[in-house]
Amino acid sequence: MYITSESVKVGHPDMVCDAIAANIIAEILSEEKKIGMTIDDMPHCGLEVFLGKGLCVIGGEVATRSYVDIEKVTRKTVLSLGYRDSAVGLNGSSMGILNAMIPQSPDINIGTRAGLGKHQEIGAGDQGIIYGFACDETPELLPLPYVLGNRLMRAFEYCGNPVFAPDGKGQVTVEYDEKMVPVRVATILMSNAVDYRQVPDTFRSTIEHVARDIAMEALQDHVDDKTVFLFNPTGEWQAINSCSAADSGVTGRKLVVQLYGGYPGAQIGGGAVVNKTPEKVDCSATFGTRYVAKNIVAAGLAKKCSVQVAYAIGIAKPISIYVNTFGSGQIADHELADMIAEIFDLTPRGMIENFDLLNSRTYKKIPRTLFMDDFLWEKTDKVEALKTAAGLA
């Protein structure tokens, strides 16, 4: 049995759009903090970014008391990702920028502000279904193909070799045994734009070998002499034909990649994550449900766990909680769902406070990886509470 996960570098055009949106929100949060922001008067943002052929269009809805130079933040973000010359597909200094942002609808605003609206609370910023997932395949309690795919991308981002331009993506295929235990990496696929200005003529034939060394070093604990490595399988990918010079980018289009890498059983729901402030449950509950699922697996109550929550706009608590442990649970799934409702605070206010989601530094980090970092939603501090509730303490 083989399972594959896809991953992309932060220089991929879709991820560039995510980074622009996240950095705009981070800057708004920073400016709001200077004027005494609290959770009750926090800004509300839902941004969409489109990137194509050197033009960046930023739209969406914002409610804020602060001023942010959108063009400055956008250019700084793009330049920080390595796009400083059109020869690598995009130039942050000369790209076109169109700002089409508008104020947030007052009808939405009243449902997400304390003391306003029908329920007088910080309600969910929209309706929606959101999933969280965890499994015991890795120390991170994430699927191995997903972890390795992310590790592969970070290796190419941080390798320091200018031959490899910012735009790139890949896949990792893991072989599983008959008990669905991961055994080895069967195939590594890495596609990366090549900046031939950095490549001496005598070096051209060795680019694939250099890429292979980076990949094998990054995944060394899981590869063997039978692991197949594929690099730029079309035969060519010139940096001048990368990023927005060749492909458009849109916020949220890499949701499957960001949310568990397409691992079977790890569903996704709701909408894009990093382009919204956390009263929007597409953002906060993505982290909240991951936190729940991870703690359930860390507590030994399941080997694999998917958690679905649903919200109604303007209402704080989830209107439903569903758990699927794929037959691996120590107690019934419906009992776990009841425990979640008692132990975890999945209201927007609760998740914002517990995960420090008004911290601008958090927003700047999450486009690279939603998990696998020192984020507060990656903690396993509810293990003992879960064991006690399950009668296993």
C-alpha cells in the first residue's frame, strides 16, 4: 500500500498569496495593538489575494481602526520570499498592486462583536464545517507523508543554493505494510525552478544530483537504496518561467496541501485559513480541532482521530461535534464527542485566547506550516483531563 502527500514551497504562487494576506493581517494586528486592542474590539479581516503575470490584486473585507500601507506590506512580503528579480518569475519592487479591499458588512460585524447582535457574544464569523486530524505515525502525531513532504520543502527553502529559485513543489510517497504501518519512502518527487544565471556550464548536468542530495539528507531516516527520486520530470523548469510569470496564485488554493497533505481520512472543510482573523472559525477552529484530535491521540484514546465541528454565524459554541477514530478508539466515538464539548473551549473567544491568535508573529509564521511548530494548538496539555474523563487515569 502506498500513500502520497503533496507539499509546496512558500515561493509557490498560491503560497505567496497566502503570505501576503497573512502579513497584511499581522500588520493590522500590530497597529491595533498600539492603540490598545482587546478581544472585544479586535479587527475583522477576510482577505483574498490573486497573483498573475506580475500583478497582485488584494480584495476582501476589513473592519479596523488602524491604517496599514497595503502596498508596502505586499512588496515587503514578496521580496522576503526571494522574488527580487523578474528573472525568477516575479519582482516585488516592480510588480503591479491593485487594492480592492472594502469595509466589512455591518450585518456580519454585529454577530461577531461582544454586546452586539442577537446573541450579545463574539459569535462565529461565518457558518461552516471544520475538521481536525491526528494519528500516531510520527512524534508530531501527523501522517508521515505529510511530515516528510513539509520537511522536503523546508530543506529546499533553507538550502542556501541560489540555483534553486523560490518556486517549487513536491510529493513524498510512503510504502505501508499490511497493518498500515509506514515502512519506507518509495518515491520522492521534487520540482523546483532553476535559476540558470547561477549555474556554470560545467554544473548543469549535476543539478539533479545536488537536488537528490538535499532530498535524501532531509528524509534520511526513511529512504533506502530503492527509493526513487524524480526531479523536474518534464525535463526543464527555468526560473524565468516560474511563479506569476507562468502560473497564477490565489489564497486558499493549497488547502489540501496545508491541511494534512491529502492523507486518507484527514478531511478538510470550511475555507481558507491564513487570510482571516480568528473570529472566522475557518481560521481558529482549524487550529482548535487539530488541538482536540492531537490531544485525543496523545492520551492514547485512539491511534487515529478526525474531529468535525460545525458553526452558525453569530453563535459562539459549535452546533455539532462529530468524532471518527476509524475503529481505533478506546471508547465510543460518541462518548469522545461528549467529552470534547465538556473539556475544550471551541468558541471563537476561547480559541483566540488559548492560542494567542491576536499575536502578529503567529500570523507571520502560519503560511509556511499550520502545524509542526511551537504553536499553542500543538500542545498536548489536555491529556490528563481526557484520560480522567475516559476513566483511564
